[in-house]
Amino acid sequence: MPSSYAVVAEGLAKRYPGGVWGAVDVSFSSPWGRVTVLLGPNGAGKTTTIGMVSTILKPSRGRGFVAGFDIVREAREVRRRIALVPQEARIDLNWTPLEAVKWYLVARGWSIRDAERRAREVLKQLGLWEIRNRSGWGLSGGQKRKTVTAMALATEAEVVFLDEPTTGLDVESRYGVWDAVRGAAAEGRCIVFTTHDMREAEMLADHAVFISKGRVVAEGSPRRLRGALPYRYRVVLRRPRRDPQGLAAKIIRVGDTLIAYASSRSEAHAIAEDAEAESATVEPVGFEDVYLYYVHEARKEVKLNEQ
Ligand SMILES: Nc1ncnc2c1ncn2[C@@H]1O[C@H](COP(=O)(O)OP(=O)(O)OP(=O)(O)O)[C@@H](O)[C@H]1O
């Protein structure tokens, strides 16, 4: 029973009724006390993966463990230890944020007094304090979304699965969610998070898992994944007069903008000068570049361990 990791997926696959494969071969390990971010294009299999490890979906193949418990044979034990915010989660609109969080905790076995105290704490952290007593009918989409996230993070769950919790949230609200997620990880819990926002992934991830077409194509810490790219710098050229073909390690075209990759800062500056572009910026590669490389280019599996 492997329990040194909070979540372990071993070759998980899911075939939906009708024959569509939602996941084909998903293997990854999420450490305790860390934030694991699942990344990948629409339809890659992130939600399906979260569904399987949170016991909502039965895998068609493979094995999975949460806190050392088998996700199929010991699903009840797993459920006791997790909290989940599905992508489409909604609150009961007849409740206020305070009621929603508090009564959810009570339903999980908390005393009313502890639930009230904890609900207040989390609502403050997520910037929901001012509207804690407003009916769900009077909340904006983002406020409702944050309330559901507050319900999951307020719990004692050792492992919290959040499927795109910040989609549609304003900048300040995102910071609130990030703060709460980091706080939960600092308590030793494991947070598994999906997002399409590369900046968010870069800010939050201790551990990243890239999924493409139902398979894990890369896994590791952001630093390791960045370091494994065959280039170090990206040059963004807007309307270049000359094509940096030959100078760049790789080029991506987005309309009249080119992203050229270089293996050193001096090469990057040479590309920027030579192109005579309307504007040129040179920056170290980031998570977006990691994403583009692993998801769209490298088809082979890459695994980067922390050692
Ligand atoms: N209930 C279902 N029945 C049949 N096919 C499904 C079902 N749910 C998902 N799929 C399919 O499984 C594949 C993976 O979907 P999934 O929702 O896991 O992707 P995702 O990575 O979470 O995507 P997104 O970023 O758009 O949320 C897709 O091809 C999808 O159409």
C-alpha cells in the first residue's frame, strides 16, 4: 500500500459508455504538503482523472491510491479523506456563503461551534466576508464559485481536488484562492488543482503533471520541467522584418507575432536585433513554453523525478 505520496495513479484509464476514452494511461504521484497542478488541452483527460482518483468514476484499467487507500477497493476510506470541487459545482442558492460552508462542515461531522469558527476564517481568507450573509440568489458567478472552493478548503480533508477553481474569478479573488491553497499545503495537505492559466500554474505548482490525449506526457517540478527544455530563452517578435529561421532553435507563429526560442541570452538578443521587429522582448522560458513543448511537441513520455 504506497502511502508516501498522497495520490498515486498507475496507468489509469477510463472508457465512457459509448466507447470514448476519457483517459488512456495516466500515471503520476502527488506529494503530501504540496500543490500538484494538472495541465493539458481541453478534452485531455484532467477531469476524468480527478473523477477516478476521487472515486466518482470507476477506472476501466489501472490502479490508484489516495492516502494509501485503493480508490476502487477502499473507496469509502478514500472518500473520508478527500474534498472535491468539480468543474460544474454549484451551491444551494437558498443558502448564504456562511451557511453553505458551516453546514457542509457539520455534515462532515464537525461540531456547530467549530464549523462556525472555521467557516468564518476561510470566508475571510477568500474575500467572502462582506457577503457572508447574502443569499445565494444575490451572489455573482465568481462569488458562488469561491463559496464552493471555500467549502472544500475549510474541511479537514487530507487531499483536496479542485477542478478549475479560479475560472472566471477576478485577479484579487484568484489571489485569495491561491493564498488559501498555499495555506492548505503548508498544513501538510495535498492539493490537486487543474487550470488552463499558465501564470497561475507557475505561481502555485510545486509539482506539475501535463496530460495530453489521455496520457501523462511530463511530470515534475516547474523548475525541472523548465530546465529540461532544449532552449532557455524566448524572444517575442511583433511584426519582424526578417524571419529568424536558422538562428532560432524553434519558432511558433501566432498571427503577425513570432515566438523564437534560443539556447542562450546572447543568441536571444542576436535574434531580436536581426529580426528588426516592431517590438522584441527577451525573457527566460516559462510554464507556457513548457506546456507548448510537452503537450504539442514531445510525444514521448518524460518523467523528471525530484532527486
Ligand atoms: N461523460 C462522458 N461521456 C463520454 N465522454 C466523455 C464524458 N466526459 C468526458 N468525456 C470525454 O473524455 C475526454 C476527456 O474529457 P475531460 O473532461 O476529462 O477533459 P479535460 O482535460 O478535463 O478537459 P477541459 O480542460 O475541457 O475541462 C474528452 O474527449 C471528453 O469528450
